[in-house]
Amino acid sequence: MTAKPKILCISLGSIGQRHLRNIRQLLPDALIAVWRQHTRGDSAIPEGANQLLGSMEEAFAFAPGAVIISSPASEHIANAKPFTERNIPVFIEKPLASHALEAYPFSSQCRMTNGFVMVGYVLRFLPALHVIKKLIDDGALGRIFTANIQVGQYLPDWRPESDYRGGVSAQAKLGGGAMLELSHEVDYATWLFGFPDALQCSRAKLSALEIDVEDSAHIIMEYADKRVLVQLDFLQRTAHMAVEIVAEKATLRANLLKEEITIFSPEHPSGKKVECEKLPNGNDIYLRQFDFFFHKAFSGYKAKYSHTAGFSEWASVDSAMQVLALVDLAKKASDSGMRQIFEKQITKKGMSA
């Protein structure tokens, strides 16, 4: 790149601040502007940024080459649409929106844009999940019967420096709740196994947390030949991320926080470790995500990771919209107490399925 890249960051909560630091690390010479929509009376330019903007008009005048959106889920599409309409590359933090109905028209519009649009399901960049996906795709486990995907952490421990009650996760109006905030697991479940034919769900607020959303959910995804259980919660006092796959030849168990994969089989009843690249630190996965986004957004960007140029497993607007549709249907299944049929709305090519 000859000219300095110009990047607009919309909103600057905790994840937005992380993104700003990572943008500056990957693109130290970039011109970065921040539009903090809900901050009033603070004119200080955020650390790592070059400008602080006060309106959409100022954002357009800045003429960004790429836009990073980290606002509440309820505002994602309204923030993104003016830029995708102008063919500007846009990164949208997950989930794509609060409800799938908000996303359908936007998804159609994105398929007509020349700008790259990506949704921040960052676990797509976790090497351990790529190892698991390859084992599945190569048939190393044999036919899969069941899978159990789990994630949980006590909500007040997420960001100890702030009051959890004021955060997005705790508020329905901002797109909170375990099912949306922890939809990374729903996304990678569908990435590994595809979208289900039907589903059942039970969601609830079981704790004394001061929130108006569910703090736990159990989604049973039904396929013709297997069942996948996705368990999400704001309750576990120690962080937990795991997946277990029961298959014809072996059972796979993975601790995704430790990035360890073990296969249990008649040949290895005590378990055999699977070789897996480990990230050097907890932030590296976010750097990998933005390395890929900038590779797609800016011609001439020099990728920092060897795998970036050939990476193809990122979350598109269409796939993220399907995840929203699945979450919406799971909520309906729980609230009605009835099993629901999942009708796939969009294929990879954007046509009705």
C-alpha cells in the first residue's frame, strides 16, 4: 500500500478497544478515526486513534477505506448499511443483528456489493477447530453420532472492571442473552456439522444475575444421522469451552481453552493426543482475524500470518444470518415448548435453499 489506509471504528466498548489496539498493531501507520455514538461530553481522542468523529456526516467525510463496527447488535446493520452501499469493506462484530428478520434485506444487499463484508465469529481462526474439522472431513472419526459443544463463564467475571448490568450481554434491547452473546458456539457447530433439519431448545434465567435475558440455553440440533447439543451459559465460575464428538471409530474430546485435542478409541482407550498448533496468547486469534480482513480489504496489504492468503473459512453475512435464524428458531422452540423445523434460507451462493 502506498497511501496510508484510513479505518473508521464505530463504537468503542471493550471489544472495540481491543480491535483498535490490534488495528494499530497490524497497521501502525494507518489513519484511524473513531465514532463513539453514545458518548457525550468527552472530546478526548482515544488512545491509538487519530481522530474522534461526532456524526455519520463526519464519518463519510473521513472517507474510510474500511469500517470496523463494534456497536451493540441492535445497531449493527444500521451502522453498516451506509458503507456497504458505497462498496466499502466492513467488519461487523458478532452477532450480525438482534434478529434474523433485520438481517434478510441487508444480506441481499451485501451480495450485490463489491466491498468485502465479514462477521466477527473469531473462533473460525482457532487452529484447534481447524484440526477437528479436518478430522471430520477426512473421515478419521468415521460416522458421527452425537456432539456436545459447551461454553460458559460467570457474566460478572467477563469484564471485572465494569458493572455487568450495564453491558450489552445483560440487556435484551441491545441484543444480549446467552444465545446471542455466545453464538460463537452456534456458528462453529454449523461450520463443523452444517445446519440442522430441526431443533429443540430450553432457555432460562436460572441465576440471581440482574439481567432481563436468559443466562443459559440448551439447543438440540437434529440431523438425519446425528444430534448436536449446544450448551451456553453465563453461570460457570471458571471459564469453560469444550467439544466432544462421539463417532463410529472413536470419541474426540477437546478443551478449547487449553487447545488440546484427545481421541479415545479401542486402540487408545486412555486417549491419544492430536498434534495441534497453539496460539501464543489470547489476543493472537483476534490478530489473525484482522490480518485476514485487511488482506481482503486493502490491495497491497502484507499479511503477517502465512495462512492468511489461503484462508477460506471466514463467516460471511449469509452464514451469520443463518446463525441468527437458528437462534431465533431455538428461542421459539423454547418459548413454545415445541420442536421446530429449520428451513435454510440462503445457500453459500446466496440462493434460496
